[in-house]
Amino acid sequence: MDQGDFEVEVKTKKEGKTAKYKFKAVDQPTKVKMTKAPDIKVGETVQFKAEIEPKGTSSGLSWSSSDNSIATVDSDGKVYGKKKDTVKITVKTDNGKEASKKIKVK
């Protein structure tokens, strides 16, 4: 096994059967930042991007808009401009680290 991996063995009392489970320890991100978050136009879709630190860590990302009537964002970070105004787009890691940017929908 690699460093950070571990194994658990479980044994039943009555029948004496055993099962082994292998797990991999994964470092959690300490920071997330948006690497692409431009202003957009009404009717335009733009792919926003995020980067987690330190490099090599793993996490799911969730995206949100402060006002879905101005702009919506899907689970992959694609933002769609709906009406002219300013809106905050936020990306959040599974362990609660987040980054936000205010953008203008023109």
C-alpha cells in the first residue's frame, strides 16, 4: 500500500467471517480561486473556471449565483447572462472553501 492508504479488517463474532476494506487518504483543499470570471452579455454563456490549492488535492465543486434572475450557473461553472445588472458568482469546495467574484451582465 502507498503512504496515506489504510486497510480495515472486520470480523463477525458469531461466524468468524472476515472482510477487508481498503481506503485512500486524500488531502483536502485549503483554498479555491476563480481563474476565469469575465463580465458577460445578456444571452451569452461563458465557462467559468476554478482552481483548488494545494495542487494535487481533490474536491467536488458547487457553483451558485446570488441572483438567478440576472445570471444562472450550472454545476460545471457555465454562467448564462439573463438581464443587465451585477451578480456574484460563487464556487465552493466539498470542505467549505469558497471564492466569489462580482460580474457585470451587459
